[in-house]
Amino acid sequence: MNILLETAAIILFGSGVLFMLVGSLGLLRLPDFFTRTHASGKVDSVGMMLCLGGLALHEGPTLSGLKLVLVIAFVAVSSPVAAHALARAAVRSGLKPWRAPGQGGPDR
Amino acid sequence: MESLYTPLAAFLALILLPPLYRVLRGPTVFDRLLGASVIGNKTIVISCLFGFAFGRIEMFLDIALGYAILNFVGAVAIEKYFSSEEASR
Amino acid sequence: MRTPSRSLVVVLAARGLAPAIQLFALYVVFHGHYSPGGGFQGGVLLAASFVLVRLAEGYGAGQHQIPRRAGLLLGVAGVLLFGAVGAAAFLTGGNFLDHGRVPLPGFAPADLRSLMILVIEVGVAITVAAVLTAIYDELLGDEDDA
Amino acid sequence: MRTPPVAGPFAPARRVPLGLVVQGLLLMALWLALSGMYDAFHLGLGALSVVCVLWLNARLRRARPIGPGRTEVHVLRFVAYCGWLLGQIVLSALHVAAVVLTPRMPVSPRVVRFRSDQPNDVARMLLACSITLTPGTLTVEVDADEFTVHALTGATARGLLDGTMQAKVARLFSDGPGRAVYDVRWEEG
């Protein structure tokens, strides 16, 4: 049982780190601010929540585990709000989204 | 898992480099801010890891929570600033 | 097309998170003995929550939470609390901030010391929160109230 | 995030609304989770802090109530919704990760506006946050009923526009939701 929990924690944490890596790569590769917000701001916060969830599993049902869950909850509320606020500010200050050449409209 | 704390923290610190590049080079100011917020996110995870590594988890968790709060308030402040200043680049 | 000057998402998030942030700030103040923090850090977090409400909803809404005048008065009150607790030891001939000699009957000196440190932390927190909020108000007070 | 019933001009002003009690209990639970010290002294400090926080925010809430409409959440539906959202988030995080890792990076960002009937402002905020939290879609603006969303690929945009999430959010607050998604417009470059 203990081994199982520990394995689950390591898997969660590892996948979180992978998501963070992907988020960082996306931050480098994607073409403009809005697309980078998709990759970094959110793939990254998903990775972060997975990491903290793994740590919470590792800690087990103690007070610190509960606090880790609190941190996750706070990030789950605050990170979309922060991303929205930043994107909204960008739009309002006149930043235009990048478009792939020759694309637009509903179909891919 | 205990033996993994330090390598994982080192790896996370390594992943901080791409956002740092964005902070330094980002074409617009929003790219820089985005990079900064990503660095903030990773700092939270790293400080939790440090808590485990040093065996003072409750202390580092408080730090992480406070850091997350200030990060969020900072993001809202920046939104306020740039949506009131028109055409600031 | 009309666009609202304030984001609904940010306003409601500030409404929802501000109480939690304030409670966490008070926790940091009151548990300064055992975990990092204490008066200054707690005061900063408290000020962050007040500034968050002012940022999200504008200066006018923040006035309903901590009015500008009350902010300055609280800043003074916090310093006075600190000074009063520190000077209370003079009454029994102790030194400044010699908490064991504060004339409160019914406490052992050790208990008295930790209690008075807590009161001082509260004074520091009140001052820091009030002064930081007042600085925000003075810098970009009513002009941003769209 | 509950509001007391909107007080009319003749409503008694000084009764304690149920929402305040619930909020106080939630804050006390938060204190217990944070504090970890359960002696009388620290519990008393906790109660004092909760009262201070409630007082600070009740004044703000009385002065500026959150818009009209009932904002009580169906708790069980909310828990179920959180679970569903978690699954969606992981799925679309995998999608975005795949997009980023593909060498030629098939992104085709686009901006889409749509309207959605939601019972109140809290529902709108929850919907906007859910959209943003799902990787691949990003709420840029919320203006009354109208949501402006930036999507990373066509697939994520279509996934959003099938209306599942909107209907689920509306059902958290009321039983007879209106139209989930209508008046869809694609921003032309």
C-alpha cells in the first residue's frame, strides 16, 4: 500500500515536471504572446498542480498535506485569473493576436 | 522519493532558463511578464521541494503560499496598469 | 463597441480571495513564534489583500473596506500600541520592551513575555498594513476611480 | 463566494444572513487547516481573526453587492463539476503538449466570440475561469453575456463551442438554464 502510494506520488510528480518542461519549451517556440500564454501559463500551471499533488500524496494525510492541497486550490483559482488579466491587458493596449498565414474562420 | 529531491529541484531550476530568456528578450512587455509569472510558478514548486529536502515542510509551505498570494496580487496590479495606460509598449 | 473598464473575473476573484488572504495574513501574524513570519510579513499580506480589492474594483470600493482616514489612524494606533507595550515595563522600573515586568497581575513572567510579544506583533502588523495601504492611496488614489 | 439575500429598502438591515454564517464556517475551517494548534488560546485567536475578516468584507459587500440572481451553488454538482473539469484539463493539456512537441507546430490561433446565457455573475466568472484553466483556450474578455476566447487550435475552439461546459456551469446555479452557446462569431483578421 505504502509502495503503491509512493509510486503514484512519483508518477504524479514526474508527469508534472514533464508538463512544466513542455510549458517552458512552448514559451520558447510559440510565435506570439497569446499562444505563449496557452503553452506556458496553463500547461505550466497544470504541471505545477500535478507536482504539488504528487508532493501531497507523498506527505500523506497530515496537516502539511492539507496545506499543499490549499496551495493547489489557491493556484487553481489564481492562475486563470492572472492569465486572463494579462491577456486582457494585452488586448486593451492594442496587441494583435498572431495568425497563421492563410487561416481564419471555423474550419482548420 | 527522498533521494530525488535534489535532482528534481536542480532540474526545475534548469527549466527556469527558457522563461528567463523570455524575460530578457521578449518582444513585448507582456512576454516579459509572462516569463516572470512562469518563473514565479516554478519557484513555488521548488520551495515546496526544499521544504521536503530540509525537513521543514510546514515552514516552506507557508512561504510558498505567501509567495503565491503576492504573485497573484502583482499580476492584477500589472493588468490594472497596462489596461489603463493606452498604447504602452 | 463598449467594453467595461473592469474585468468581472478579476473583481469576483478579488472578492472571493481577499477574505482567505486576510485570514492567512492573520495566521502569519499570530503564529510568528513557530513558523516564518510575524508582524511585518503578516502586515504586508494584509495590505496586499486591501490593495487587491482597490486594484480590482477601484479606489471607491476599497474605501468601504479600509477608508483612507482610518488607514492613517490605524497606522498611528499600531505605533502607539507598540510604544505603550514597550513603555509599560517602566511602571515597575524595567527597561523598554522588558516584557516580563509589564504590570499585568495573574501571569507568570514567561507567559507574560510571549503574550506581550504577540501584542507587539499585532501593533507592527496594523502599522505596516495601514501604511502600505495609505501609500497606495496617496500614489494613485482617486484618480483611477473610473 | 455567497451573497446574502439582496436587502430591499424595507428589509431588516441588521439580521445575520445565512451566507455570512457559511462563510464564517469556511474561514474557520481554513484557519484550522492552517494553524495546526488546537489549544484554547489559538482557537480563540482564530475565532477573533475570522470575525475581523468577516467584518472587513461584510461592509464591502453591503456597499457593493454582487449582481442580481441567486448565487447559491449546488454543492454536490459543484464537486462533480470539479472532477469533470480536472479530467478535461488533463486531456487538453495533453493536446497542447502534443501540439508544442510536434516539430512543425500545427498551431492556428483564432479568436472567437460567443454568447452564453448564465444565471449570474458568479457563473460567468466560473465559466471564464474554467475556459482559461483548460489549456488551449483563453478568455480574453467577458462583457455581460459575451465571451471573447482566444483558441490555440481549431480543435480546442470546436471543443469549447459544443456547449458542454457552459451548460454544466449554468446547471450549478439553476435548474432551467438558457441557451448554452449561441451567436458564435469568428474574428476576421
